[in-house]
Amino acid sequence: MRIVFAGTPAFSVPTLRALHRVGHAIVGVYCQPDRPAGRGQKRVIGPVKEAASSLGLAVFQPEQLRSPERLAELSALGAEAMVVVAYGLLLPQAVLDLFPLGCWNVHASLLPRWRGAAPIARAIEAGDPHTGICIMRMEAGLDTGPVLTRSTIPIADDATAGTLQDRLAALGAEQMVDAVARLEALRNGCGRGDRLAGLEPQASEGVTYAHKLRKEEARIDFALDAALLARRMRAFDPHPGCYTVANATPAASAGRSCGAAELSREPAAAAPWLLKCWSARVLPINAREPPGTVTMLGKDGPVIACGRQSLEMLQLQVAGGKRLAAAVLARQLGLRPGMRLG
């Protein structure tokens, strides 16, 4: 089948490779333009562009798809269907209408739960026991189209957004290959994508939106429930990563980051320290100290008072350093009971 593929991040790559591997003609790959990233703000080639180039596929990186020129470019490719996996742009109706067998999306949630930009992270943050993949026929609305197939997997208690994304990316590739095979059978029977057997409209109940992760959410507010904070650490791993400030003074609450080499034996000399917090264990301890206070040094790391219950930190990272066991880094930093984080 002649297919246009649209996707940008690493999550999209397994589906692109799977469709190519089984012999479909990928006549064009659309991805977001190269963007500046990192401290040096150098332009970075995205994972889909890199994968497409390695497969010898034509790559297109328009800023938008609404102009007559872009629509003509897409139409000239002569594709029968479009496969979309985390492309990053909403497709206008004019694009959806170009393909006889429709536009199909790999969506990483059990629709209608978690429509939107960050379904994997939001499912972990909310404490959902399960998530999955839906293959959805795209409409002009945000993730509102009918669902062809859905596959469910459990969310492990220690799952991070990164590890769960890898599982869902592989599952999505497998499901899309099956979906395209069904489209081929429909085409051979002279049908259209909207006539595919098994398409189910999404329920109107249970709709939730997975809003994009915001940097301000990443700073830990220890006045919140410890269980929520532990889930958020996993949901924000690897990006953007939850963080706090150790040994901050009121005048310097915004903090500055310091590398491990800058730390001295006396904690006050290096204050404040920006700490990335990657994982923690919830302890059923309602501390009398204010939220953010180090109440004790546990076996695996410092124990921090929260609005409800407490957190024992398990993995921390100082800016410029590596992720370390929290107990190890706490000793290096000189964290001790009575110190405040936040």
C-alpha cells in the first residue's frame, strides 16, 4: 500500500520501521522541522527524520499543512492512506480528505481517556492501573475519531514515562501493521476507510485530556500528597524531570544549579542546590514537621515530610552530576534531619 507517514519523536519510529519492513511503499515521511535544543541551542535532527533517512525515504518538514502548496505536495505523492504517530500538528480537514482509505493514528491511551499531548505521563500521574494503544481513524477534532482496535496493558508500580513509552511504541507498531492489512483487504474489495468493519465511535462519557507537561509542574510542592508526588516523579521521567531546591534561603528560593565538583563538606557553603528527584517511596508517616522537611535519613535515602504521608527519596541527581542512589547523594551533600527542601 502507498502510505504517507507522519511522526516526529522516538515513539513514532517503531511504527515507521514496521510498515517499511513488511513491504509497504512509504512515499513520504512528514516530521516537525529541526528545532534548537539543549544549552547550546543547536538544531537537532529528530528520531523520525533520522530513521527515514536511514531507510532512504523522502522526508518533508513543513511548518504547517494548510497552504495550497503543501496540500498539492501531499496530493502529488499519490498515497492511499496516511499513518500518524505523534506528529505534533493537528491535521486540517483538507488533509484528511486527501486519502481514500483515511488517516490513521496510533494513540497511546484507552480513548476517550487521555486525549491530547501527554497521555502516557498523565496516566502514570493519575495512578491509572492500565493503559494501552488505540488505532483511531482521524477526524478534525482532537483525538475524537472512531477506534478500530484497542489493546490494553497494565501500568507497573515502578513504570516511568520512558519505560512505558517503549512498551507502547512496540505495541502500537504491531497494531498498526495489522490495521493496514485490514485496510488493504478493504481496498481490494473497493471500499473506503470509513466503511471498515469494527470501527467504534468513542463514548461520550469518561473523556479526559492529557495536557502537555509544564515546567512549573516539575518543581515539587511537598505540601501535596506523597503518593501523587511519587507518581509525578515517574510520569516526568525522563522529561522534564521533577526537581527541588535543597538548603535554600528565602532570598535565594529560585536557586542556582551547581555541579558536583562545587559541593563542599559544609552544606551551607554550597547552598542552594538544585536536585532532580527521579524516584521515591511513599511511607505511611504523617510528620509533625512542615512539608519539605528532612525528618530522618532512611536506609535508602532521606525521608521528606509531605502534606499527607512522607516520601523516602530513592534516586536523586545534582545538576551537572549523574543519577545516584539517594542515600549516597544525601551523604555527599550532607543532608540531615531538620533541613528543608522546596
